[in-house]
Amino acid sequence: MGKRRDELRKQINEVWKQAISQLEDARDAVLRSGNRVETEVERLRMERDKLLKKLGEQTYKLANQGKLPMPTFIKETVDRLNEVIDNLLKKKKKSTSKGRKVTKKATTQNATKKTTKKRTTTKIS
């Protein structure tokens, strides 16, 4: 009877080890599947952000060209964006022209034309 009991114990231990191994395999499969889903979600978010940026740039360009009718709240945003871009261009120009002697002042009209031209071709970063 002792021999039979030992044999039964070995069989139970073997079944137990197999069950644990199968549960670990199932857990690993679930984790891999979850990681794939997270990776796909992140990829889709990045694509969404890229498309929103592109849409914004295209809309901004059309708005500045006067080809897109805009509600007031959007026009205010575009106007503010134009101000920010103008300030960036001025700061950049100042930082690159330091140390250079300015001999001629630009007229307001010429400066506005240059800024407007730059604004319509400048990509938003």
C-alpha cells in the first residue's frame, strides 16, 4: 500500500507541475497580447497626432491665404498664432544680426510683406 501511495503522490505532483506550467504559459500569452495591444494603441496615437498636425498646418495655410471661411474664435487663434510666429521671426532675426551694423531701416510695409510671406510658408513646429 505504501508503494501505491508513493506512486499516486508522484502522479499528483506531476499533474500539479503540468498545471502550473500551463498557467504560466497562459499568463505569458496574455501579457504578450496586452503588450501588442498597447504598442498598437501607441502607434495609432502617434499617427493621429501626426495627422492633426498636418491638418492644422494645412488649415492655417488656407486661413492665411483667405481661402477658408472661419468662425471668430478660430480667426482669433490664427491671429494669435501669427503674432507668435512674427515674434519668433523677430527674435531669430535679432539673435542672428547681433554684432552686425544695421544701415537701413525697413519700412513697415516691406516688413509686413516679408513677414506675411514667411508666415504662409513657415511650417508650424
